Amino acid sequence: MPFTLVPFMLLIIPLMEIGVFIAVGSQIGIFTTLGMIVLTAVIGSILMRVQGFGLLTRMRSEIDQGRMPGRDLVHGVMILVAGILLLTPGFVTDTLGFLLFVPALRDLLWRFLKSRIHVVAESQTRHETHRTYDSHTIDLSEAEYREEPNPQSPWSNDGRT
């Protein structure tokens, strides 16, 4: 989604929610409508907790097997977004939130995103680190670095101001 659509979405979604609130509230009553909003928030928090813990378990097993849990990470973000949408009052956001809790739809969205995301995993040890230096970089060896304060340093705080 282009970034220029974000302000438009911030305007259109609340307008849609207000319209749906009016339509639903006029059909089933205000208290039933408010009860449904509270109920979806409770269900959303329970679903987020259950699916989130299951996802963390799968991610841990992927990491233990030495694999990058890319799919599970994206699913975790989708579950988090689903939980936020369900905690946001409104029927449109609740519908989108419940749809994100369906694993088949998350897989479909993951396949769509997977072709557009490139994850670069980089493993560096202390000796493999490649640094770039500019004229403002001071590179010290371990022998040149010490933690005790130097009274000759202009940055020392020896009481003089």
C-alpha cells in the first residue's frame, strides 16, 4: 500500500465504522451493539493469547533447529495486528481482525508478502566484522583502551568546570 493512502485510510475507516454503528444500532439496539463490541474485544484478546503462545512455541522449535522462522515472524505480526484491530471499537476493524486470525488467510497473505520481502541474515563473529572508517573515527586497540579516568582528559570531571 502506498504511503500516500495512509491519511485517506485514517479518514475512511472511522467514517465506515460510524456508518456501520448507526446501521447495526438501529437494527438491534444500542446496548446490544455495545455488548457486541465488548464481546469482540474479549474474544480478540483470548485469541491473541492462545495463538500467540502457540506461535512462540513454533518459533522456538524453528530456532532450535537452526532455521530462520520468517513465516512465523510474519504470522506473529499479523496476530498482533489482529489483536489491535479487535481491541479497536468497531465492526469493520473487528471483521478484519477476525480474518487475520484465520491461519489459511495468514498463509495466503504470507505468500503474497514473501515475494516482496528479502531477509538477509548475517552472522558475524568478532574477527569477521568489517568496519568503515571516516576522518572522525578513532580506532583503539584493546591495549590502548582503559576504563579508569584520565585526569588530563578534557572530558574528565575532576571538579573543575
